[in-house]
Amino acid sequence: MRVFVTGGTGHSGSYIIPELIAAGHEVTGLVRSDTAAAALSALGAKIRRGDLQDLDGLKEAAADSDGVIHVAHRQDLLPSGGMAAVAAAELPVMLAYGEALAGTGKPLVAAGSIGSPGTGTYLGRPGTEEDPALPVGDEHKGTLRARNVVESAVIGLAEQKVRSSVVRIANIMHSTTDRGFLPMLIALAKEKGFAGYPGAGANRWNALHARDVASLFRLALEKGPAGSYWHAVEDGGIPFREIAEAIGSRLGLPAVSVPLDELILPAHFGFLTNVVTQSYPTSNLITRRTLGWEPAQPRLLADLDNGHYFPAG
């Protein structure tokens, strides 16, 4: 299969491309710079110059492919406009793919957020793949709600005979190249002198190794039914307190409850406050049964012992 991939130099994309090539697919990656071109060439991908603002170019690339995996985002918009600006820029991209792929039955697999259906906090139960993304205006979703319109648009393309699906990625995607939430929490613990958790720390986060995320994207591309959500998580979730305790033990620091106070909590977690207080218990049962996917890499707490998050010295 000839696969067009965006975001190939990012955390998930840099694992997805080797996964696809190892399975015999021919990959073309979107790049803006010579540095990115060299990185994707080293992974074995072909290069297409362009960016997410060139909708005609994206339509042409999608039409020339047998399928699309989209994991890129306009990260440059975050400082000025936040997630709402990122989502607003991404929606036209998805609609452009829809125009190029309508009526073909070709796959479009896009990255989504495990928080989009409001697992735990909103649903009051573990989220499943049958739970749609919450409406954008729902007051329970905070900043994450901005992306829900993008997920809904991707799923809606199934009505146009696009084999579209969304992979909802875990809160923590861990690996040797992780630059996401976990390194932030480790850095915060070092700064504060303890690993904090909100209140009792019973709220659940989920995690998955980046290689397992990549294998799920491949399976969704190869055989995922149209209009489906997939859950790139270990089943259930991990109490946040256990994550803090694991970080603390490896740093030689205590794990300490941060009271759920409107002054104390933001003072400790800063811009992470709205995220760390949420609970994301999530099932992956439908994903495993439908796609035959099984996580094969180390779980989060085991991966913390592999050394790359806590280098000696």
C-alpha cells in the first residue's frame, strides 16, 4: 500500500513510519525542511515537500496514495491561540482529505485524544470505542473540547465512502524519545522536590508504548472499518498517585498529595492543572477484538526502569 503520512518526524510518526515499512508498505512523508527530509529518508520514507496550509497539495498527495495517516498538528499556533487555534487549522485539512478520498473506500487514519468522549469525569465509567467525541460546546471538556470537532469530522467522512477512523492516543505515550507529559511530570518533581498528585490521586491516567501505538495505526490503516474509534491504551488506566510514586521512587523523592485547592493546585501544576485532575479510565476491548491488536511493549511502570527517563548523573 502507498501511504501518505504527515507528522512523520514527531513522536508517534517516527514510530509509525518504520512500522509501516517493516510491514511492506511504501511511505511518503510530508516535510517542510531539509532536516525533516533527512530524518524521514533515514527511516526509509519518500519525501514530499509541503505543509499543512497547502490544502491543494494535501489533496493531491492523498489522491495519489492508497491511504493516509495524519498525526501532524500546527504546534506553532499553540502559544498564541491554544488548542482552539490548532483545531481550527486542522479541520480544513481533514475536509481536504475528504474531498480527495470521497467515494474511494481508501483509509484515512487520524490521531485523536483519549479524553474526547469525556471518560471518567463526564461519563462516570470507563470510556469505550463506541463513545463519540463530546460536542464542542460541552462545558465538561475544558480545553480538550476544541479537538472534538476534528475527530467528529473524520468519523463523518465515512458517509462519503472514506474508510476513516480515529486512533485515540493515551495520556502518556512512553518511549526513549518521549517529550510529552511524563518528562514534564519528572521535571516538575525535580523542581519542587517531590512528586505531586492531586488530592487522593485516585484519578486514572492511561499509557501506552509508542511502538504499540504505531502498530495500532498500521492495523487501522490495513483493516479498520469506516467510522471507527480505536483506543491506543493499556486497558483500564493507572491511578495518578501510582505514577507519582513511581517517579518519586526513581528520583529519590517523596510522593506528596497536592490539595485540591483553587490556589494550591494551580500553583503546583501550572498549565497542567486542568489535565492532571481529570480521570481517563478507558477500555481497549473493541480495538483488540476487531483489529487483533495486542500491546507487546513494556508497560509504563516497567518502562520507567529502563533508564532513558532517568539517566545516570
